[in-house]
Amino acid sequence: MPAQLIDGKSLAETLRQQVGSRAAHFLSLHGRAPGLTVVLVGNNPASEVYVRHKVAACEKAGIASQLIRLDASCSSETLLEQIEPPE
């Protein structure tokens, strides 16, 4: 099987445009942008970079993003309050 060159940057840009179009369509239908909420517990540098890139990607695609930061010493109860909807 011959090797096939894949242009990752071009493919990523195409996907970003498609996601952006779908996000705009969602906004027009529902009056709000789709969104991503990240709950970041502690201050791991690698996680900080990863989350920063996700937030930037959301912004480029027209997706709302929210970052909730919790201290590494937070309780399980506190974390669950952020990810479980109230009853």
C-alpha cells in the first residue's frame, strides 16, 4: 500500500469551518451557542495548556466555553456540585 500524505493543518481548518457553520446554525435555531464547560481541578501545567487550547478552539468555532477552576483540595461533594445538575 503506497504512503499517503495527509495535510493535518488543512484538514483541521476544514473541520473547524464545518463545526463553526454547525454552531452558527445551532445559534440561529436555539438563540444560544452550543457550549463546552471544563472543570479544572488543581493546577497541573499540562492540563492548563490543554484547557487553554480547548477554550481557544471553541472561540474560533463560535462555541461558548466556560472554565470552572477548583482547588486541588476541594471535596468530592464540591466537584459533584459543579457537574451534576440540581434536582
